[in-house]
Amino acid sequence: MSSTFKRQREDFECEQCGAKVVGDGYTNHCPECLTSKHVDVFPGDRAANCGGLMPAVGWELDHGRTVIIHRCTKCGLEKKNKAAASDKLEALLAA
């Protein structure tokens, strides 16, 4: 199994808030509510069998960049993802 990033350009409808999200190949969460989905083992591989929703449970700064912390509601896995410029500030501050 490779840990090489696999860019997947995918549009999706957020299963949490219903927002229609246009993906750019790096999009991994909803910019409205920041919810992600547990579909990858390594970024972009779609190899995870879990499929649980991953709401934002916090955020941190890493070398000046905002990083969102997601936790899977099904299996408890936590992953960190870079915040995007299109992410809603209100949702980030609420995490």
C-alpha cells in the first residue's frame, strides 16, 4: 500500500449539512461545516472501509498554517488537514 498522495478531483454533497462542494483535487472536507468523511487510509487512496463522518473537533497552527483536527464518529480516528481559503471562519472558530 502506497503512502503517495493521489489527487482525486471530486465534487460531493456534504452528508452533514447538504452543501454542494466543488472539489479541486485537494478538497477533503466541506467548507461550510468543515465535516470530512473517513474514506482514505492515505490521502486520496479511497482505501478506508469505515465511511464514518469526521466533524471538526478542533484546530491548531502549524508553522503559521491553520490545521483542522477531524475525528471519525464511527471509529474514533483523528486526522489533521490543512484549512482551505474557502473554509467558513465561523465554523473553524466553533471547532
